[in-house]
Amino acid sequence: MKNKKILIIFVCLFILLLIGGYFAIKYVKSQNEETIVEEYVPEEEITEEQLRQTIVSLYFLDSQTNELVPEARLLDIKDMIANPYEKLVNLLIEGPKNEKNKKLMPENTQLLQNYLEGDCIVLDFSAEFLNYDKEAENGKENLINSIVNTLTELTEINEVKILINGQENPEFNEVYTRT
């Protein structure tokens, strides 16, 4: 008789544990489903125009520190598709938007031609390119690094070669890489 009582108590406890476990599992699953079902709603929709934009870094001289600094520009990707190298160099020729930065490209400089040779971009400038600020400390190096740092932001470019009116020039006869 005593054994039957103990057996009935254990069976009742076992049934209570099974029922309690069932409801506990059901409760945990319902909590997880509530968090998963919750949908993210952005604060504002991304427009088609925003999807077509990209950020590029152009390097100009900081007029206070005399060091090259990047200036971010937001451009429409359509402007970059046809010839991204020409677009970036022409933005360098135009100069910075930030008043603290200084333009390094000489006035009236034109990019006559550009083409890729492997991972090297060849840039053919007009003769005005030679009118860079020779008086400034590191004037030539800053001009070169401005171009090289800007163009090597593109993954396919690792080197830059500079021509003047289609010819190699003794002042710019090297192939330049990012430093």
C-alpha cells in the first residue's frame, strides 16, 4: 500500500512536470515569435536618386597645416560611369569646396587624354600643368600626391604616369604610387 502511494505521488509529479514544461516551452516560443515578427521601419525611404550616388575622396592641401587632406564629394554614379578618371581629375582641377583647403592644380590646366595601361593610369595634361607652385615647400610632391591619392582610391588603379602634351617631361618622368 505504501508503495502504491509513493508511485501515485511520483506519477502525479511527473504529469505536473510534463504539463508545466509544455506550457513553459509554449511561452518561450511565443516570446521569440513576437520579437522576430517585429518589422524594421526606416525613418525615411531611400529615393532612387540617393541609390545612384557615391562618395569619392579628393585630396587637397589644408591651408593651415600644409598637409594633404581628403575632401568627400557626393556624386551621381552616372557621371562616373563613362570615364571616372577624367571626372576625378577635372574635380581636382576645379578645386576644393571647403574654404580651408587649397587648390593644387595650376590655373587653366586641362586633361587632354587619359588611358589605362594595366593598373597604371596615364594622364596627359596641357602645358599649363608645369605652372604649379614651385615656390611652395613640397609643391611638386603635394601636386603629385593629390592626383595619386585621389585616383588610387579606385580599386583598379595602383600607379599614375604623367605626360605633358602627349610627351614625357623631365620634371614628371616617373611612375608614381601612393605613399
